[in-house]
Amino acid sequence: MAGTGQTGPGSVGDRKRTPLSPLIHGRVRLLILSFLLRTRKAHPFTSVRNSLGLTDGTLSVHLSKLEEGGLVSIEKTFEGKKPLTLVRVTPLGRRQFKQYVADLQEIVPGLGSD
């Protein structure tokens, strides 16, 4: 509120970082990270695509953005003679997702584990 001197997340006085990282906050990227964070293993591109019901193009575009931001790593390899693309969340991605969830809990009443 103007004139109260309060500086919660997202207020004008909070200049250190923006809550709810725009890199994560998009619906598809949030789904991708949530899926990948279920385990620490790498997931095949096709598994992520099929599980989330995305097209190759949509998944590829969003994974590229997440990779550019350092939140996921993408490894292209072969399984026999077939190409295999593996995707995993990076340690930075885990930290940023954890912060994203903390931001949500602070912004939305009742989301915390109270």
C-alpha cells in the first residue's frame, strides 16, 4: 500500500529480485519443471512430451528457454543407433524452483504448511 512503508515481495521497495520468476512462471515451463523434479534422474524428451501432452515444438522451445536460464541441462546421446535426448533439472533449477514455491506461499494465503 502506498505510504505504509511495507516492502513485501513484488512491492516497489523490493529491488533485489522479482518474485515468481518469469522463467518458471509460464504454465508450460512450470509443468516441465514440476515433472522433472519428481526424481533426480534424467528424463527422455519423449517421456516428458508424452507425460505432459505437449508437442515436440512446444516442449523444445520451452526446454531451450529453461536451458538458457541454467535451470535444466539437455544431453543428446544415442541408444544404440537411435538418438536420445535426456533432460534433467540442474542444481540451480532446484534452488530457483524452491524459491518460486516459497514466493507462492508468501503471496497466496493458505498455501503454506500451517
